Amino acid sequence: MSTDSNYNEDNIRSLDWKEHIRLRPGMYIGKLGDGSSSDDGVYILLKEIIDNAIDEFVMGAGKTVEVNIREGEVMIRDYGRGIPLGKVVDVVSKINTGAKYDSKAFKKSVGLNGVGAKAVNALSDYFMVQSVRDGQTKIARFEKGNLVEDEPIKESSLRKGTKIVFKPDNSVFKHYRFVSEYVEKMIWNYCYLNPGLTIVFNGEKYLSENGLKDLLSNNIDNPIMHDIIHLRGEDIEVALTHSERSQSDMYYSFVNGQHTTQGGTHQAAFREALVKTLREFYNKSFDASDIRDSVVAAISIKVIEPVFESQTKTKLGSNDIGPDGPTIRTFINDFMKTNLDNFLHRNEEIAEIIYRKILRAEKERKELSGIKKLARERAKKASLHNRKLRDCRIHYNDQKDERRLDTTLFITEGDSASGSITKSRNVNTQAVFSLKGKPLNCYGLTKKVVYENEEFNLLQAALNIEDGLENLRYNNVVVATDADVDGMHIRLLLITFFLQFFPELVREGHLFILQTPLFRVRNKKETHYCYSDEEKRAALLKLGTKAEITRFKGLGEISPDEFKHFIGEDIRLDPVMLSKEATIDQILAFYMGKNTPKRQEFIIENLRIERDPTEEEEKEELLHEN
């Protein structure tokens, strides 16, 4: 009998809006995550609501946005026009409802799909919307997208605008948290792109007067070769300089206020226009890589009805500025040709610095070319039978696969640790790179070492970052070492490697440390894995003093069956972040430089190893306390 006979009208299911969002959240917000990564879903929820408040500012309504985050609950208040009171419920609960479909009202807005606020509503335990306009207010409350309270319109003396409060659903975003550094970075980007806008985050004011020029000033870690070149035009803004130490080029790109972390047509057009303009200005056919060497730039453009390559809008796919406008490539090229050329003619000193920089890059490239060629041949040969890399099937640069955001490369040390991870990993999205021992301390060395050191060369090839992050193969690069002194040292050496040669990988939030449990506490019925002494004590209180305690001394001691719990949906990652206060140079000099008394003191304080209490001592102490 044909199986088709079982396929009938009963098999066809029509989901309502909230069911569909909750069943397939990845379609709307990318990956879920727990907040340890900057592209985790909780930040997309936050961004979707702030985007709406920013659009009000862009339309000339309200100059201040308030954002408060306390214990996982978010409050966002703008002082714009307020949602029309009769449509408050529809705007946050009916797909394809919103003002942004009227292109006259929101000509160059980001949130054109009418989905953002609905996705936040559907994926929140609790969601409240309040609109105030014309001396009246309207409030509606939802739980997991279901309307639970629809208050009638009332008189109000509050300032006009919209207030939204939501708490992400813990069953969707397990053990989530908001990392304040990620939120601050997002808020700063809104301010850089909207000079004159004030965002108050948890009581602190954020404001930018010089737009993208401020963005570069606040984000470049190394000394710069020349003053920032700042160019503005209608629907386009560019800021540009060169880093003294970094050899790779780095770009911050935005479309209609959206940070396109994956670049796209506008970023590609800018890189091309920069090369073309400088070749014509100096009247020399310089190699493109020499022109772009050590460039740090930011570009923001406004496009009518932009097309992005994913729902999370991280890569622009549009080719045109608008229905009647030029292509993005032509638009950016014409702008750069006129404005950058004029700037360099007026600022001969900066033009001379850039010229000397290009010549220096050319000389260094030629010196490295022989080593690079050998290294590439070696990497190509090794990749055919590379025992260091156990690859996965999906990669971060597979733009059309929504699982790309989960792609992870674990960098491990030793056969036993890498063996456990390899056996328990998800072969679709998780890859493993094995180190044979402690990597070389590359502090103060030149990029030459990346090609001369086989391990570094293979790691660079595995990540595919030699020419920048555009084709990065894994979204999460995770250092997985033992939590002892040797493991800490390997972490520092790897962080040094990335900060020294690929700082943008760290700056863009791709580098993490894997947290693994220190203890296993179990009885015949339950097993608890504990990541700290506090968690171990809580487990002992729950399971009783007869429970068995095991301390994991290293990753190799954790069996593959157990390891799958620690790298699956409950994975715990600590992001490696750069603080605003310290430059990369300062960080590297402190950790990897000569043993100054200050550094010795820090290491003694932070890597102190004390004798662990015995199991009996712990249980005795617990009984005594109770």
C-alpha cells in the first residue's frame, strides 16, 4: 500500500502567529543561546524593540530613549509619537501589521518586515506595551504571546511615546543573562549612527556628537598613523584611518542603522572604492592588499527598502540604493572618488603618510610572499590528511543555513580531551582542533610566525581568517583547556595569538573559554554537575551527605557520554572581551611581557592552587553548618 494514502487534509496544520514563532524561533531571531555571545537571541529581542524607538528619533519624534535591564527584565521607553491607541494590540500581535509598510512614513527604516515586536512578544514570559498620545494612554499585557489583559483607553498626563516591558521566556532562552558589555556596545552603535540621540541605559547617558568618527576613536586599540578622515554626504557617512600595529584591515558597516557584522554589498563596494580612489590619486597600480593593509574604517549608508540575506539582518544583499537610484557600488564609488580625493588634495601630510604606509606594506608583502607560498602549500597538503582538525558539516560562511550561528571550533590540548569532545560533539556544527602541546608565545613577534609555525598556520587555515573575517568558518572559537595552571597558560598563549594577529576576532565577540564542571555530585537517583563550590554545596544539600563527590582534574577525565551534556544545549561559555580601559598592547604587555613585580603579584593572586578538602571534610562541614 502506498504511504501517500496516509497523507491527507488532517496532516495539514495551520499555526497562528505566536505558535509559528515559538516553534521556529531561529527563523525570526537566528540562534537562541544564553546571552554569552553577542548574537544570541536575547540581544536580538532587545534590538528589535530599540530599533522601533530609534525609528521614531529618525522621524524627528523624541530625542531620548530609556533602556533598563534588571534581573533579566527589559524596559524600553521612547518619547516618540506613540502607537495609535486603537492599534496597540494589533501592532505587537498581528504579523504584517505596522506603519513601516507605508514607505512615506518610514522610507529608510530597518524593521520593514513587521515581525520584530511580535517575535519579542511571542518569545517572552511576560510582555507589556503602553502607548501615550494626545493626553490618553492604552496598556496591553501578554504572556508567551497570549493577550491576558487589554485595558481600555484612559486619560493620562504622561509624556507621549511608547513603553515596552518584557522578560524573555526561560524555557526558550535557557539560563540566559544579559552581558552589559554587549548591551553597551549595541547602545553606543545606535548613538554613533544617530548624533543628537541620547540613550539612558540603567541610569547612565550615552551620546555621540561626531558619529562614526567617535566610533573609530573609541574602538581603536593601537596608535593610529594619522587623524581620522571623516566624510559625510546625503545617505552616506565614512570614517577612515590606519592602525600603527595591525596589518589586517577592519570595517564597521551599517545600513539604515543596522550593524551589518557580516558586511555585504556596501562593505564590498567600499573596499573596492577605497582601492580605486587611492590608485587614481597616487597614479600607481598598487596591489589592493597593500592599499587595504592596516585600514580601520566605518561606513554607514541609507537604502530604501534594504534586502538582507538573513532575518537577523547581519549581511546586506541589496544591489541598489532605491528603486530609482544608482547601484550601491556606483553610489559609494562616486562618493569616495569625489570626497576622499578632495580630502587628500587638501591634506597633503595625511596623503604622504598613507603613501608611505602602502610602500611599507608592499615591501613586507614581498618579503613574506615566499614564506606564505610554502605555508599555503603545507596547509593544503596537511588539510588532505589533517589530523589536527575534525571538521563539521556546516560552516559560519554558509549564509543560507540558519544553523551557521551555532558553528563552533573547540581548540583543545592533548589526545584525551580532544577525543572526548570529538566523540560527543554535534558533527553538523561542532569541530575540534587539537594542539600537540603548549603553543608558541608569539608576543612581540611579527606575522611571519603565523606562516612559519605549522600549528598556527593550520589554525589560521582552519578558521579561514588570513584575509579578514569575511569568510570565517566558525561563529564561536572556543578554547577548551583544563582549569589548572597549565590550562590557564595555554589559554593565555592562544588569546595572545588572536590578539596579536587577529584582534577583530576577539573584538567582534567570536572568542570564548569553555566552562566545564569541576565536580560531579550523585546518588543512585540523580546526578548534578557543578561548576563552582557554591553549586557543589547546593547539590550536597539536595542529595544529602551520602552522595558521592567526584572532582574532575582535567577534561580527559570526563567521559564522552558525560561531555555531551557540557557542549550541548546547556553549554556554558565565557566570552573573551576587551575592556574600554585597556589597549591590546597594554593587555599583551601585562600578561605576556617580562615578569614585572605587578604581573607576578597578579598571577599569584589569580592562579593560586590550594589543597582541595577531602570528601569527608566537606560532608563534615556541611553537617556542622546544618
